[in-house]
Amino acid sequence: MTLLERIMCLFLNIRGDITREQRAALDKMVAEILKETNIRDFISWNQSRPFFDIGEYDAKKLIDEIRRFASNMAKRKHSSRSGSSRRRPSRHLFPIIFFRENGTIPHYCILYYENGKWYIYSSYGSDYVCIGTQKIQLDNIQEFFDFIDAMNIPLEERTPHHKTVIENFMRKYFLANAVQPFAKCENDQGDTVDRRCDIKRGIDDEIKEYLEHHVRVAHVPSFTPYVGELMKTIYKPEYAAIGIRLNTSSVASVSAASEGPGHRTSS
């Protein structure tokens, strides 16, 4: 399941494991949602502008926002343990982008909270690295905060420690389980041919961008409710017959918090 589909599925109730019919229906919904200009620019053209204002970026505010959420979840967990009522499992998705100074997005992922644990939900694809969607549990949310801080440091001020934090986090959570892709290149005769790329070299080249260019990390909260509103327009009643229903409660609750719209990875 792609990252866009994962956000879309917040607003769908799908019965059981995904069948071929359900898969085909999801593909149709993806095709429809990508026709919308802001979504297309954000997902297909890797432009942050529809949902993110670079001029308002504040790394500390991002970290504080996630800290508050984590604190609230911890209080809820404690309350459910001490009380007699049982709460439903807690889950929350934070759409995350990496953004360059010109506003383009080299990578995006989801910071995923579920039942007291934090995960990175990500896929990665480039000329050098190919990684399918995977959900990897964070050892500690502080790792993510340290990564955000290190990425936010201007290049000329980064210490060896900052660079180590960036490289270790990239290898551990974004570039784990890479496979060798084919890349297009020219041979000695000037012909374009497929060439297998070395995994280690590919990973090193990907990390190099984040060490040699000022790429930062941001949360794009307006993306989720925007998708939720679109889901109400592209969902078709006939999907219910194959076990896909619109989750109207999720659409309503997420839309109420909407802030409005402001690569090399698979969408």
C-alpha cells in the first residue's frame, strides 16, 4: 500500500484483507484523487507549496507539537489503566515531508503512532535505491526529534555529530532493506542500457544529498483533512458491495481540524 493510499484509507472501512476487486477500486480512487491540482502537484510533481509554507517553518514548533501529542496519549493510557472503561486502540498518522530550499520534496513518509508505539512508514525509490513500503518501529521518539534538529542545522554549522545523527537515522529507518534497481546509463558506444546499481553505493549516494544539501523535515497537517474532503467526492456507493465503505466519522472529525492547503519516492 502506497503512502497516499494509507492516508486515503483513514477515511475508508475495508472489510477483511484487500481483495482484487478492492485493489482495483482503490486504484481508481487514487487515479481520481491525483486529478485534483493540489494533490497532483504535491504527490506527482513533488511540490510542497500546496500544503506547506517554507517561510513559516519552525523545527522547534514541530517537535513541541509531537511532544504534546505523545504526552496526551500517555495521560490517556494512564487514565484507561486506572479507570474501569476500556478505550479503543489509539492511532494517529503525521504526514511528513523532506523539503529543499526551493520547496521541492525529495522524500516523504508518515510518522505513525499506534497504541503507545511510534513507527516510520516509508517507501523509497530512486536511480540508486529501491525500497517498498515498510513500517519500522522507532526505538525512541527522541531519535526522530534529534534527526529533525540535525537536519535543521545550516550546512556550515553542522558538526560531525549532526552528520552522524542524520546518516544513522537514514540508514536505520529510511534506507533499510534496499534492493538493487536497474538504472539507465550510457555504455562506451553511447547507447542507453540498463545497469544494476551497487546497493551500498546507492545508499551512500542517497545519504550524500542530505549531508551536502540543506534538506529539512516538516509535518504537513493540512494534507490529511484535504484528502478526507476529496474522499467524500470520489467515493462511489457501489464500492460498498465489495466491502469498502466511507468512514464518515473520520471524515468529519479530521475535517473539523482542517487548516486548509497552506522525488524520488513512489507515491
